[in-house]
Amino acid sequence: MASMRPSRVARRTVIALVAPALLLAACGSSSKTPSSSGSIKTTLNGSGSTFQKTFDQVAIQAFQNANSAITVNYAGGGSGKGKTDLQTKTVDFAGTDSLVKAADVPKYQGGAILYFPTVAAPITVSYNVSGVDSLKLTAPTIAKIFAGTVTKWNDPAIQGDNGSATLPATNIVAVHRADASGTTSNFTKFLAAAGGSDWTLGSGDTVNWPSNSQAGQGNQGVAQAVSSTDGAIGYVDFADALGAKLKFASIKNAAGSFVTASIAGAAAAVASATVKDDLTYSPLNESGADTYPITSPTWIIVYEKQTDKTKGTALKSFLTFVLNDGQALAEGANYAKLPTELQQKAIAQLTKLQIPA
């Protein structure tokens, strides 16, 4: 229920989990990671989601340890940037937590794209309010806060979620993403689904936020703004919230339970979600007493038809690694790995990649 600050022991545990996982991945079975490009060196460039970036950094390092001929660069920049960069073939792959709009499909110069799910994680509602170490929030209250209709921390709406807890009259500073963001898309989709009439701003990679709110670049930028501002509240991916040592609220889920953001809660949400044939899905506001309601999926998207044999083979090798050995790295990096059924569907989809002979 309460906020979740990682202890020193917990942080050491995360490091301990990542280190051996990296070693195992570096020495992983060659049967899971196909020969990428022989001895020919090549570079893969990606951009996009900052939500998945912490996992990507760990997975890329492990992959490169096992595939020294391949360099993988991932620049972040937000899901919107990743999708735009892939449209123009500026990058070889993009990270995104939101889907390509139907109207944008013709803009993709390389033709049809494939969605490869990689991991999932909670979007926390992180806050910084002096004297408040435990906070509960319902979707309608969150909607009021980010729509700008609730402006004080002791507002009756917030007080109503928190019983007899003492809340200060501090001004609320709502912090949102400055960039086009899949985290924003999933956060606002949750509010559109669960916030009722209190949410009036719609949903998408960008929305028209109130003029008195603040903006941060990427998840790290929002985390930094919340951390440095008394009275602030923002939506931040789980890994960055933990990295910034933020407090975050327990959120009321569809079953009526207040749940704290956790890997287990995200995994439960993903397990309940319906997966479409193209491997897209939404774990937002899923049923179940233990599900965390603001759970975000994330994908690596690529062109189905590759035009460069060396790059295409290297890309397939990288995706194969992420979907196999890379899943063992997820929890140590503060993400939920894919359920086995979804993992197997993603692996099977690798056969759709068309690589020149």
C-alpha cells in the first residue's frame, strides 16, 4: 500500500541479480542465438522508448558480450521519436510502448512492420510531498490531479482516498512528459478507461496538459522534476522511479484493491491481457486482485522486409537474444519478463523477417 523505496539491501540484490544474468547471457547457448554475420562487423542503431531503455541497456551489453562483431546503439528519445525515425529508415529498429496509428502506416518507407514484445513494467504515480510517506489514489482522483481540477494535496478527493491520513495544504505540481511518449499514451489510456468523466484530456503519445503543469524530457526527466520539487507528482516507469528513489502511490485496481507497483503485479496484468495476432496487447486496468492497473507493454518494432543481409541477420540475432537469454535479465533490471506463451509467439514470429539471401 505504501510507497516503495528500495533499501540498500534491495539495491544490492538487484545488482546481484543482474551481474550473474549478464554472465549467463554472455555465455548463453549458441542454439538460441544464431550466427549474426560471421566475422563481418556491423552496427545496429535504434531509438525510441525511454520506458524500455534500462532493460535495453542491460540486454544490449549482454548481447554484445556474446556477439563482439555487432555494435548495438539505442538512443532513447521517446516512443514518438522511435516511430518517426523508423518511418524514415533513420534507425534499424525502434522501441515503442504505443502502437503505430493507422494514419501513419503509409509513412513507413520500408513497408510492413513487425511488433516484437520484449518486457513489461508498471508506470508508477510517483510523488514528493513532505511528511507524506504513504499514499493511496483511485483513477478518478489521479484524473482530477493531472487534469488540473485538484490543486492542493489536502483536497477532499485525495483525502477521501486516504482516510484519516494527515495531508498538507501544499500546492500540487503535476509533471508530465515533454516528448511524444508511449508512457504518456498508456498512462492517459488508463485514465480514459478508469477515470470516468473526471478525465477530459483524451489519450495519446501527447495530450494538451494544463498550462500550470510541468514537463520533463523522458522518464528520467519526469523523475528528476518530481524528486526536486516539493508537492510534485508525475508518472514514471518503475525502473527510473526506483533509480531516483521516489515514493509512489498505491493505485486502486479494477478488482477494488489498492496495489503498489511491482514486477509481480505487472506480470499478473500481462498474463490476463488478450494478445492480438500481430502480438500487440494492452495490460491496462486488467482484472484480478493482484494486478497493477497501470502496467505498460513495450515492443521493438522492425521492418518485416530487410534490405541489407548483414544488418538483417544481425537484427534477427539481437531479437532472438532478447526473446531468449534476455528474458532472464528482465527482473534484475526491474521489468517483468514475457509470459511463456507470448514469448513463444514472439520467437515464432522471427520467421517472418525477410532477409536477403
